[in-house]
Amino acid sequence: MTAVRRIALVGLPGSGKSTVAPLVAERLGWAAIDLDDQIASSTGRSPAAIIATDGEARFRDLELAALEEALRRPGPVVIACGGGLITQAAARRLLTELCTVVWLDASDQLLVQRVGDGADRPMLGGSAAAGMPVLRSSRSRAHQSSHLRIGADEPPEAVASRVIAALEGAVRVNLAERAYLIEVRAGALDDVMAHVPAAATRVALLADRAVRPVSERLTASLRSAGIATTVLEVSGGEPLKTWTSAGDMLDRLGAAGLQRNDCVIALGGGTVGDLAGFVAATYLRGIAWVNVPTTLLAMVDSAIGGKTGVNLTRGKNLAGAIWQPRAVVCDPDVLATQDDRSFRSAFAEIVKYSMIVTTTLATDLDGQLERLLSRDADALTATIRECCAIKARIVASDEREGARRAVLNYGHTVGHALEAAAGFGDALLHGEAVAVGMRAAGLLSIRTLGCPDGEIGWQDEMISRCGLATTSVFDPERVLGHMRADKKTVGDRLGWVLLEARGHPLTGQQVPEAEVRGALEAVLAQ
């Protein structure tokens, strides 16, 4: 599952976990479980009484057992966790792997006001004023493993609304302890701060200068939250993805004083995300990063999955790392100003998903293409979420592209070679190249695997309807040369992703070069 189905609320005493959990559950129509109440019901004693008589270790055992019981419950659930539960290694592993963990955080001053003198809370040592800062310090590292941090200074109803806004409709990339969220909703840009590590004091915002108004808005939000923000402006596009650019950015992170606990935020299209993620993966051997895509192509594809990198002279993405972001934040509102050509190019990836998996996307494209092309907010949000969910499932099943993830390369074998032949510039955009590559792969699927003509015909017609059936005249021999340098080549043999039928891809297909040449000639010289 990629939808959020279990929400676990954690936080210090007074943060409102027990109050907010049932509010969130009621609005979502889910169940709510308070672990402290569950323990009290099963033992007949309060948590404070158990700790006083049996000791904290015994209470922690009961907490872990209560959590395990809650996680066995079928159906979606909101869990209010005891304050110290997340400090246990075994519990923390269960929470981060099986739940979306939300840290409700408020100032110590407000927390002390809420809990009173703390006489009935043994973990505060009998004094809330003295004990709260100590407790915060001891639990800080555990709380930072949360997937989302929500300010809990507001009334419970407002806090519940913020939790729901962030998680309702969100997509979860299930990668065990590296699991993260993809938010897809209007207004998500204003809540990027919820995904920045709590320990971060500095952020480097690597932003495309083409979206400067968005960059200025995000910068103001970060600085108002007390985060020192250094803006590193770049010009997006494939020419950005060079070894020189990466080295320059690493130097600039050092000059900005970023430390291990700090964070890089990528704001721009796929090339900005590729560079920012690669820089984050290599600076200090890896720091956190948050991807905030501003193009449709990045939202539905490149922002998800942690593949980062730059191009080398020999080919595309030949230097890189798999470094998962802390979160991906997609705000469809920012697409309003994207130019039409690059916006339409994203539809190559949307059509690709409709060909490689069983999904409703094909039906959506048939019935709603005009709404999507006209940037209807509701249609776009639903389509982006479905694409993110598809890719999240594939990434979760094969993080490092051992086998299953390779299906995402449908159309990219020729597409990447075309980009290299075009000089990685604006003459041929990534989506435009992939559209041509899909036509070539579709033709080979018919010729070598017997894929039904009508299904490839639908693909090619949809590419045309999206405005991507542009004339791309390249020398097939030159394109073949670039394909031989593809990073997916193993032992001088390039494995293709081809289709037996729509939704049934086969990876690692060996195709005679004569067949490849014939397909290239058919799609490149028209």
C-alpha cells in the first residue's frame, strides 16, 4: 500500500497526542487508539502507577506490547503514543516502518502550562518546569526519526486540521527506516518546514531562478521559522547537470556552513532535483534533503525514488547516487506558470505509466486529457497522485534498480540516447525524447514479443494527442552509438524494456542490432 493507513502521534507531555488523535480519526472515519488508555484498561492501573510500583522498564514492555496489538488491528488507525515509546529501539523501528509518525511539537513554556506542576508525571521528576527541557533533550534524537513535524501550539482542532491536510491523500514510499512521504495538494508549498529535520539550523535552497517568486515565498517561510537559509540560484535544464556544477555546489554548501544536521532543499524541475540530491548525498557523506518539484515532469517522475546524478561526456546520469529524500512536496498550484512545451512533455511519463502497469491512468487520459492539458487543478492533483503511487510501489519493491524498477526505463533506452545526440540542451526535452523512445520500444514490442498492435496504437495516438509526436530526425547510427554508452549496458549488452501487452512489461530483453536499427529508422526519419 502507498496510501497512509496508520498515523502515530508522538511528542512530549502536553503536546496534545491524546486529544488530537480522536479528532483526526473522527474526521477521517478511522479508528483511534490511545496506548496509555489501552494499558490502563488491561492492567487496571495508570501508567504513573505502573512506573511507580514496577519501574519504567516494565512499563516500556507493556507499551511495546500495546503497540504491537494496535498494529495487528485491521483497517486504518490513528495511534496516540506514550511520550517515551519512540525512545525504544524496537518500538521506533515498528513505528517508522509501519506507521507515518507525526511529531506534535510545542514550546517548553506552553507544554509546562498545559501539564501544570507535573507532580503526576514521573518522567518529569516532579517538576514540569525543570523536567521538560531535560526530557526534550533526552528524546530529541528519537523524535527526529518522525516523518513529519507539526507545530502543536495551536488549539487541538487546528492541529488536527494540519495533520489531515498533510496526510490525507499523501503517498508513502515504503522503504523501511527510510520511508518518506510525497505530499500532493494545493498549498503544500507553505508547509515544507514540516519536513525539514528538527535539528537543522541551516538550509541551502537550491532553486531554479525561473521560479524566483516561489523561491522567495519559500525562503520567507523558512526564515520566519528561524532557519538560516542560503539561496543558491541556478538555471535549470540538462546543461546544469555537470560534474563542474556539482563541485561548485559542494563548495557553496561548505561556504554556507552547513553541518551534518542541516538540510538541502531542491526547488525546480528534474535537473535541479538531480543535482541537489547528488550534492546532498556527497556533502559530509550525506545530509538530508527535501525535494520540492515545480514542473509536472518532476512531480510525476524524477522527484521520486532517490536516483540523483549528473551527466558525463559519455552519457546521461553516469555519475550519481541513490539517496532518498526526506520528503517530496508537490504543490500543483506552482504549475500555473510552467511553459506549455515543458508541461506537455511530462505526459510522456504519464503515458508510460499507463503502459507498464495496470492502472486507471489510461481511462483518465482517454476521458480527461483536455482537462489535464488545460491544467484543471482537481484533474492534475488526482493524476499526479496516481503517478506518484505507481512509482512509489515500484521503488519500494526495488530501491536500487536490481530488476523490478527497471520497468521504469520503458522508452528511456532510446530517449536518453536522443538527449545525448541532441547535446543535452533545449533542442529536445526529456519528455519529448522519451515519447520517441516509447514509439521505438512499442514497435520492437510488436515485432519481437507480439504485443497487440492496437495497444501500441493507443500509445502512439495518445503521444500525438499530447502534442509530443514532433518530428525528430536523427542519424540512427549516431543514436546507436550513444545507446552503447548507456549506463544500463552490462557486458556490452543492452537490455530493453518491452511489452508483451499493456501492463505486462519484460525487462532485460536482448534485441538484435538490426532490429533496433530498423525501429530507429522507422521513428527517427519521418
